[in-house]
Amino acid sequence: MKKAILGSLLLASVCLSNAQNTAILKIDSAKQVINKHIYGHFAEHLGRCIYDGFYVGDTSKIQNTAGVRNDIIDALKKLKIPNLRWPGGCFADTYHWKDGIGDKAKRPSIVNTNWGDVTEDNSFGTHDFLNMCKLLGCEPYLSGNVGSGTVQELADWVQYTNFDNVCPMSQLRKQNGQQQAWGVRYWGIGNEAWGCGGHMTPEHYSDLYRQYATFMNNSPKASLFKIASGASDNDYNWTEVLMKNIPKGMLGGVAMHHYSVIEWKKKGSATNFTEAQYFTTMKSAWLMDELVTKHSAIMDKYDPAKKVALVVDEWGGWYDGEPGSNPHFLYQQNTMRDALIAGMTLNIFNNHAERVRLANLAQCVNVLQAVILTNKEKMILTPTYHVMQLYSVHQNATMIPLDIKSNNYQYGAETLPAVSGSASKDSTGAIHISLTNIDTKVSQEIAIDLGGKVFSKSSAQIITSGKLQDYNSFETPDKIKPTPFTAFSIKQGSLIVKLPPFSVVVLEIK
Ligand code: AHR
């Protein structure tokens, strides 16, 4: 008798774990545009991101334009990166921009105290970065120095980059060879002011923000979008104090940083990880949904019209540096685990498009969850690059609410939703649905109710691999890349998709 009950319980649990996931695509409720800027990137003076990454100098044997690698420019243009944040991170609050202009041979050096005490020669400065953004076709997002800078210094930087009329800083810019102002719209006022940016209280920082923001002037070239240094993870009090103390007219966005980390003191290898470590990383990646929801709810109290954006200007997976690399350089490989972090996180941002309007993956080249890795003349694209490229169809498209009832991915006694997704409609009327399955073993079939709409054309691409720990190396650069995907069909008004374990799929229906 006992055996029979146990048997039927087991059967029930097997059936449950294989039950179909369901979703409803609410096409008629689509109205919120997904701001393309949530697909932004981040380039800090850290390790080999700028020097020996983006920038090799104009005497390098590697093909370059004004010192910036051409292969990187081409790859990022294909990714349609909308914005690039620079020069930090923690570095930003040590950086004095006037040291990075004028004759390169005469520039003073700077010691990068946050990242390995490396001496930098300041050969990559404001002109180099802003002209690089022009080449990339993206908007620059400059992080101003509040921690060790001055109000005047930041006000001058704005004038130098944005003013065409006769004024001291436009004269100086012209002397340095740039006639026209670039017109920089996005400005961060400090970074992680609660930590490396000055260990401030939110009360003190809000006052400083008001002071700095007051002297950062608009110009005909750019109406400034000012971003307050935001909370770490679930520091909701930080957001509360900023929203309360800073007048809304002075605030374009409030930032928030969240990294998917196993444990800060024991991050583990980027490539050699167990399922337990994978599960913890995924739990941390899913936490983004709760963080964005709760920070948004606080912002709603002070800004119900949602004028102020939540800016997640640092996100991604963070592991131990690769063996043999300088641990301060944060150089890590990028596996299917990272592809899943990217797919899930971007789904979360898409679904919160009404409040999350700018975000930056940390970081772009050779640091943390990079989309590009370089080794001398070689360059590879990581699985995260390929996810960002597939998801670029959502940029500036109209978000379609996608209500998913997901099965659980179970590990030990804990569970997480196995499937995440988001959807949007682009200007041609094509609908894109992006889905992830984080389950390591179970394929997840999902039936998406199309709400009576009829579609005649469909196609899809998938990113997956033989092993979760697989990655693109300099020897096998194309091990993981998007391939055509056919395990889906439209039946009786539903789109049925069979997602293999640990996969990212993007479908197009029209
Ligand atoms: O992205 C690496 C570092 O992480 C940044 O410099 C800092 O802002 C954050 O703590």
C-alpha cells in the first residue's frame, strides 16, 4: 500500500516537472517602448578594458583607427551598442579629465589605485573616448568625479564637451584640435558614492548631487540627463533618501548596481563550476527582478509619473580572475552560464521598460562579463555577445506583456523559475519573443497563447552548447554562437516552443 502511494507520488512529481509551461502574449496591451539604452555597455580604466583592450595606440601592428582596434569597432557596431559608460566605475572618482587632453607626450600619468596600482599614461582621454563613440555610432555616458574632484572640474568638463560658443573650455577644446562640441547627454554624478566613490551617507550624497548638478549646464548641443549614483543591490534606503531629497527636475535617473555573485569572498571559477554554484549564480541573476521591482516601487511614491529612470549601470556575472591573470584586472572567461544571466536579465529589463530606461553590462572588453575578449592580435566574441546581438531586436520596440507560468528548476531543496521571457513588436510589425531555460537537465515546453492573432511567418535562433561550462576560446572561437532553431510550431492559436536545457531562444513571428 505504502509502495503504491509512493509510486503514484513519484509519478505525479515526474509529471509535474515535465508539465507544460504556459504564457499569454498580450499583444493588444503593447504600449511601452523598450528604451534601446538598456542595451548599453561599460568601459572602465580597469585591467585590459581600455589599454590593451579597446586602445592599442596608433603605432600598433593591430589594425586601428586613432589607436582603437578596428575589429572591436566592427563587432560593437554589429551589436548596435546604444551607449558606452566611461571612465568608471571606481576609477571615475579618481580621474581628472584635464590630465587626459592635449599633447599625449606631455600628459601627466595617473596611478589606478582601485585596480592594481597600475600607472597609466593618460594617452586615452576625452577626445579619444568621444571620437571612439562616434565611430561606434553610440552615445557616450560620462561618469563625473565627485569623490576626489570639484564642482568646477565637472562643470568645466560639461563646457569642454558641449559648448560651441566662445568660452574658456570651448577655446581649450579647439586648441586641442576639436572644433565642434560633441554634445554629451548622459552624465553620471559620481559612482558608488556609498563605497569607492567616497563612503558617503545618502543624505550627504544627495546634497552633493544637488550642488554638482546645479553647475552642469545645458547647451544647444545637449540637454543633460543627469544620473545620481545609486544603491548597491537591496539598499532601498539609498533610493528612498535620494528620491526624497533631490528635486525631480534635477534628476534624469537614479542608478543601481547588482552583480550575480556566488559569494564576494568565494566567487569561484568562471569556467570550472558545479551545479550548486551555477544554481546560486542563477538565484542572484533572478534577484534582479525583485530589486528592480522594489526600487521602482520606492520611486513610484515620489515620482508616480515615472519621469525619473532607474538606471542599472552595472550588472553581470562576477567570478575569480582567470588563473595566471592579475586578480585586480577582473579578467574572466564567459560560458553558457553567462549567456543565461544575460538572457534572463535583459528579459527582466524589457519587462520593466516603464522604469528601467538605461543599463550597462559590466564590462565591454576583457573585464567581468565581457562581450569581447582579446589576446594580442586575436579577438573573440563571447556567448554574452551573441545573446546581446539576438536581443538587439528589442531595442526601441514596443514591449508586449508576456505572462509566464513557469515550471520550477529544482536544485536540492531550492527552486527557481526555469523559464523567463519577454516580447516586443518592432516598427515593421514583427514580434520577437526571447526565452531562456535555466534548467540544467529538463527541456521545457512552453505554450504561448497568441490571443487569437494569426501569423504566417516564423523563424528562430538558439544559443546553447553541449555543456554548461562551454565557452569560446582563442582556439575554438565559434564553439558557441547562434544557430537556426526549429523545435517550435504554431498550433490552435498557441506558439509551442521546446526549450532545451540551458538555452536562450529568440523567435520572430509575423
Ligand atoms: O565593474 C567593476 C567595479 O564594480 C566598478 O568599478 C565599481 O563601480 C563596482 O564596484
